Amino acid sequence: MEKKNILFGLRPIIEAIEAGREFEKIYMKKGADGVLLNELAELCKEKHIRVQWVPVEKLNHLTRSNHQGAVGVTSAIEYVDVHEMLAEIPEGETPLLVIFDGVTDVRNFGAIARTCECAGVNCIVIPERNSVSVNADAVKTSAGALNYLPVCRERNLVKAVQYLRDSGFKVMGASEKTDLNYTKADFTGPVAIVLGAEDTGISTDVLKLCDTLVAIPEFGQINSLNVSVAGGIMIYEVVRQRLNDGQNVNS
């Protein structure tokens, strides 16, 4: 049985891209050539769609049908643009965004997305490269939350963070490089929380754009909170502060 998020064949994939269909990645046969295949490769480059050149055995594993040297993995959701997303936030609502910088584990991503949806987060922002994407496993792990929660996928995360700052957001980074307890920071205004990879943390360029760095105190021996747990703690600190401030939490 073919997976629902698989599209195969050169012409069908080209037509789907031109129609605006979102793709996570397109697998193309290593060493293959031809007019249509080259057209597809150029189109992927133009649209910034990830391409992976693989042996034909990989394509045959993805589909038993006549793939013609190309198999596309479509997105489980339709991504939104961060500019458009901000324009959709109702006037008078205090927005809360969560930015993922280098998070690649789909289970962590789905778990945080579930928390975000429950807490009224307006949107999740992820980069195109070196990041988890919204696939079927992520949607399942999120308990369906990703069907309702907008996700922005940005080609340049640094520019997106700068845009949020220019739009009035306070960018708050979760980091071990500070002694500021997360409960001491002010989350009552428009906030974008940045969560980095568990092993490397927030990237240097994004870290420079953070208005405030906060840390979650740890008292055990391993000193390593799972990123989905850390994200949940910070998100609900925002909820707590806003409720205490008499604000209506986003819904």
C-alpha cells in the first residue's frame, strides 16, 4: 500500500510543485539524466525543495509503482509564512510563538507541539534546514495538534527572528549560558521562546538576537532536561504570568 504522503513520477511531481504543493524532500535516482528529470531538479532548486540523490533500490522501497526516477515526500500540513501569520493574530491578543533552532527529533517536536496547542501558542517557527519537519509521525506524536497549530518554515531563521524583534516581540532563549531563573523573566508581553537542540543549544547567530536568556534550575546529577519538557515548563510559565496579570490566554 502506498503511503498517503508519497508522490511518484517526474511529471506528476513537477505539476504538484507548480500547483503549490508542499514537499519535505524529493528523492531522485543517482546517475539518472533526461529532460524532465533535469527540469525537476532545477525546479526544486528554484523552490528551495530538498533533493536527495539515491540508488534506485531506495526509490523501489518507497513505491512499487513506476516512479521514473523520482519520488516526492509531501508535507503533512500546509506551512504558513511568518508575515502572514502575524497579520492573522486578532487585535488586542498578546501573541506567543515558539521557535525551534536545530531540533531534529520528531517525537520531541510532536510533544512540544501538543503542549503549544493546549497552551494557546499562536504559531511554531522552524527553519528549512537542519530541522525536524511536519511529517505523519510528528502529527501522530502531537496527538493531532499539528492539524490545528500553524507552523512557519523559514528559509533564513536569523532573518525571521530579527523580523519578530522588529515587530515588537521579546525573544527569550532557553539556555544554560545564564543564571537568570526563567520565573524571574517577564513573559507578559509579545514573546517568542527559542528552544535549541539538546546537544548544541541555540545557534550562535540566533543566540545573539535573544533579548533575554533564561535557565531552568536543575538539581540532579545529569543536568539535562529533555527539550520537550523544558519547552513545556517555559510555555506554561508564560500562561501562569499572563493569567496572574489578568490577561486572557490565547485560544
